[in-house]
Amino acid sequence: MKELSQKLERLIETAVEKEEIAGANIVVIRDGQEMAFAADGYADIEAGKKYERDTIARLYSMTKPVTSAAAMLLIVFYHMNCEWSARLMESPLVVTKIGAQGYLGWQGVSLFILVSGAAQCISYERCSDLKTYYKKRWWSIFPSFYMAYFVCYLMGGFGGGVKLFDLSFLWTITGLDGYASLFGIQSHYLVGEWFIGMILVLYIVFPVLYALVKRYPKPTLIAALLYYLVMVQLLGNTGRVDKDILLNVVVFLAGIYLYCYVKNVSLRTGVAAAVVLCLVVFIPLPECVTWYLFAAKGILWYLIFMAAGNALDRIKNLPCVILKKLIGVLSKYSYEIFLLHHVLITVSLSPYEQNTYYSVGQYLLWALRALAVIGIASWMIYPRWKPKITKAQATKTQ
């Protein structure tokens, strides 16, 4: 049985080195007798807590896939309907806004930024040091970004005219071109959305924000709330409340707080969040009031989808199993979909005549075709390689 324990230990060790897991323990029991045991890696890398026999592991949850897939779908459907209605006549199924304050795109962006903050906690806690964290971030972002850019450049993108040896192309190399274009800076922006560049900057400062939330939770929360109120007041009249990084850093920080201190969201809490969201969205409010609700909408959507994910975890029937698989796939390729969808939506509309009314059936046919193309293209550019992380890097204390 010692040989079996050694094999299991090597199995866990290999998975830790490849960063597939942070750590694990395995017990083999046969006829009530323990046959083998093995443990390796860390239960909490930040605290240096190793995996032991009595370590309690948190099992896979649907909450992160549900929230990330929901944020992506809100933005994709918003852009599909905006592009359709901008070029053609309105169709009965075209929806870009719900209620008085419910632009789907704005709410999707708020949710996406918040989910990004929460997701970074998972990635960061599996890294032993800053070098490993930034290395993993680079590999998870830029290979897909460059592939998507190359594909969209061949298709003409948002107009083409890319000059590879122009200094402004540096904005594209760093992934900041979309965000820079918002401020009138010349760039060769083709793929992704404007907020991709902003997210990259937030990823850079994430270790500082995470440390503040973990070490000084209450002072950081109070300071963030006061800062948010001041920045909304300063930026309200600029029209950039939902686009300025100075404000969205608070939304990103809210994601870190929710991950660290809200571990479980009950169905009752999710329903309550849905009721509050409906009130916020459907009740007409002065514009100056809606400025302050930008972060609140993202938090409410997050609580709703967290509750939905927890509910899905408890349902085991076949339809739910299929739904979980679908949500998992959407979540896995969500970044690649963000990069490609807008260009592909624009290209897919080129055969349609301007200012012509199309039926619901024609709209649905176009939407299904566009979604299929986006899905296939996103699967094709998804990186299938990962940098190797040595065991020394995986076990080094922070």
C-alpha cells in the first residue's frame, strides 16, 4: 500500500506543479480499511497553510461560471440589438433597455468589472508570489488578444488602416487601445471592448487592493465608500460615470469584498436583490441619482446570479446537468467572446439592406447565425497552452 500512496502523492504533486490545483488530499478506503493516503500543496497559499489529512475542501461551485456567463451575455445581446437597430429598422424582439434606467450594456459592464475583481482573488490565492501572478495574467490575456486582433485585422475590423510601425500601435501591444480611444487618443483599436484596457490596469493594482481588503477591511470599506461618493459627484456631469477607471476601481474593489466576505448567497437573498433591482430599474429617477446607482446595480446582479449558482449546485436532474455544462462552456470562452463579438456582429450584418424592416423570424435567424460564428471563432482562438510553473514557484511563500 506504500507504493499506492507514493503514486497518489506524485499525482497530486504533478497537478500542483502544473497549477491545475493549489493542493489536495486523497484517501483510498476498501472494505472499511484505509489502503492509502497522500497530501500535497497548500490549502491557503497566502497563509502558508499546507493540505493535511483533516483539511476541509470547498467543492466546485456554479456561482463563478453563472455570474461570468451572465455578464458576457448581457453585453453581447446589448451589442447585437444596438447594431441591428442602428443599421436596420427596429424589430419586435430588439431590446437594449429595460425600464427607465436599465441599459443592458451598462449593467453588464458593471457586473463584468465586479466579477473580474472576485475572480482575481481565486487566481491570486493560487499563486505563490507576484511574479507568478503577473505571469499567469499575461498568459491568460494576451495570446487570445493577439490572435483575435490578427483575425479581425484580416476581416477589416472597425475600418482597418493599421500601421504596425506607428508609435500609436504601442497602445494595441499593451491591450490599452480600446480604453485609450475613449479619451481621443489615436490608436489602432480593433477588438474587445473599451473596458478591456481598464480591466488590465485594475489587474496590475489588484495585489495592493487585495492586501488592503484582507488586512484593513473596515477602514478600506469606509474610505472606498467616501471616495465613491466624491468621484460620482465630480464625474457626474462629464458623462463618464460608467467609463472612468477612477470610479470603476471601487466596483472592482466591491468584487474583492464580495468574494472575501460573502461566501454563500441564499435564494432568499437573491430574490430580495431581484426585487430591489426591479425597483431601481423601473422607477424613474433623476439622472443625478442614477449616477450613484452604477455600482449598486452590479452588486445586485452579482447577488442574483450567485444565488442562482448556489441553487443550481443543489439540483442534480438531467436538464440542470446540461445547463451547467452549457454555462461552464460560456464561462470558459467568455473572454474570447468579449474580444471578437462586436466585429463579428458588424460583419454578419453586412448582407442586410439599410433601413429595411425585417420580421422576427429573420432577426432570430441572423442572431442564431451570428452567435454560432462568434462561438466557433472564440473556440478557435482559445489558447491551449499554459506556461509551466515549477514546484519551487508553487510552494514559495509570499
